[in-house]
Amino acid sequence: MAINLSKGQKIDLTKTNPGLTKVLVGLGWDTNKYDGGKDFDLDASAFLLKADGKAASENDFIFYNNPQNTNGSVIHSGDNRTGDGDGDDEVVKVDLATVPAEAEKISFCITIHEGLERSQNFGQVSNAYVRILNEATGEEIVRYDLGEDFSVETAIVVGELYRHSGEWKFSAVGAGYKDGLGGLVKDFGLA
């Protein structure tokens, strides 16, 4: 049975799940009915970060146009342009055992493509979540539902996998950005 986290909570993944090496990070959302005439396109991405909180290179920014990092330990499933239907809208596969040693943290984000230009924000998005599944069994281990805490933001860091004393943990972050993907890229040292 999955453990539901609240914003700011952390959980040990590998210590409490011995043998866990491959996980699926599912991200999902729904858009509210919007009369602006423009479609919503939300995108999931992952940033591999060093101890200083910065990505080593652009190869450590995983998204639909760069679907995997250099060694293939983090792989993006592809772009879902509508978010229609139930279940995960986009998925990132992570092989915890082969994530490069310099990557202390993997930050998972959802952004609104051209959110500023289209006057779209997370106030118009509902049911956003991140969940971690055991790839081998399909079992959901942990879930974090973001709730309706956002209004003007166009990007959200939803959660992070991070190393601690040789184990992998997950943190429910829920931090919003008003300046979209550009703000994330800048904060993570790629701008």
C-alpha cells in the first residue's frame, strides 16, 4: 500500500524496500475547463543535480527533447500534449543503481509550455501529483498529491529523489515558480 505524503515530508525508499533499484516516477494532472481558446500543454522534466544544487551539464536536464541522461539511468517517456485520460500523463524511469555518483539529487518538475505567453498558470490545473512505483512489480510505493496551493505559478518542483547515507529517499517539495521553465533552468545552473 502506497504512503501518501504531504508537502515537506520525506520518506526512505531503498532502506524500507530492500532490493529496489528501478523506479518509475509518474506525474499527472488535469486542466480545468478554460475559455481562453488555447490548449494546455504541461511537461514533466527531471534535473540531475550535484551537491551544490546545480546540474553538471545540459545532458542532466531530462525532458521530451532530451529523453535520457548520458548513461541512460534516467529516461523520459515522451511528451503527452493533452493530459487527457486517467493515470500518469508522463513517466520518468530511474535506475537508482546506475545514477552517476556526482548526482546527489534528481528533481522532478512540471511546467506549463508557453504558460506566460498563453496566460496560463497552475491555478487552472487540478489533481496534480507525483508517485513512485517499483518498476519490477508495478506497486505504487509513495504518492504526493499537490492540492490546490498554486495560482500564478507556471512551473512546480513536485519532488526529489536524493541520496542520504548510501540510500535513496524521496522528498515532497511542492515549490512553485512564476517564471516557468526559464526560472528552473536558471536556478539549476543551466542559464
